[in-house]
Amino acid sequence: MSGTALRLLAGIVVVGLAVLLYVVLEGTNDEETISSAAGGVPTIVVAHGEPQGGVRELTYREGEPIRFKVSSDTADEVHLHGYDVGKDVDAGGTVAFRVPATIPGIFEVELEGAREQIAEVTVEP
């Protein structure tokens, strides 16, 4: 192999490793926990249009990010009321939310089409 080909190969390997590292580090935020205080990202599992285990209660402090995921077996829009943030989730898919907690209060997370509350987000001052 020529020197140019080796440099090109090394460059490709470095870029590939950088992409892999980014994906792995982003994936570390996907650990399911009950509370954001525990350092992970809570996952709300929706089956047949209803939250498994009931409506999840999630608490955050003002200034930290509101982070959660919704995994659903049915397609719908997941809407965080009060912050007016909505994301479409495909059947069998997962969506992730990361929203700055700038408004203190209690807010509903709802499957819009099903009109089903799946979580309650509390932002404490």
C-alpha cells in the first residue's frame, strides 16, 4: 500500500471511530430509570394505547433538562403540554424528549390521538 492509501485508510478509521464514540456516548443517556435524579432517562412504555404501570410521575428542577423517552406499540403524537412540544412516534418506535425546564409547574404528557395521559411532569423551582 502506498503512503497516500495508508493515510486515507487511517483517516477513514479515525472518522469511523469518532462516529462510533459519538453514538456510544449518546446511547449512555438511554438507561431506563425511575427518576431523572438517578442520572438516567426514564422510558414510558405504551402498549395498546396505555402507559404500562400507569401514568409515570417525573420530577425535574428548573434549569435542568426534562428528559424522557416514549416507546409505543401504536403510532401517535406524544405531546408535552405547557411546553407545547410534540413528537410523532411510530408503531413499534421510540421517541426521545430533551427540553429545558424553564417553566415551573405540573404538566401532562399525552398521546394526542388516543387522548391518553401517559406521564405527569413536575418542574420544581
